[in-house]
Amino acid sequence: MNETNERQSERHLRRNEAAKYVTDTYNVPCSPKTLAKLACINSEGPPFRLAGRFPLYPVSGLDAWAQKKIGPLIRSTSEARRVA
């Protein structure tokens, strides 16, 4: 399968489902309102496509975004200051 077909066959979630997916899968607090705000004010949110006026979030984009929000494994809080 080529890249275009893979992209078209990937599962896309509406905003409510996307927020629930991130929260349930990664235990990262996420609400539909947060996703809406991120989509309007900056480009730090997960990528999405528009289907008319409805945003559709590809699962792979949600995965990458959530994993980026989670820091690396550390052994102490002093180590966290060095990583940041």
C-alpha cells in the first residue's frame, strides 16, 4: 500500500473521541475544549484534518503528540531539572 492509501485508511477521531483516546491511552489529561483551544491559538496541539467544519484527528498524530508531552524516564526530581 502506498502512503496516500495508508493515510486515507488510517482511523480518524472527532474531537471528543480524540480527547478520550489520549486520556485513556496515555493517562494524559486532555479535554475537547483543550484540543479546540490548541487548534485556534497555536500549533502545539495534535495535527488534524478538517471534514467540512469538523476536525478529525488521526490516531498516529494523537499518539505522537501525547508521547511528546510525556517526559523521559528519570530516577529522581533532581534529574528532571537537568533534562528540562
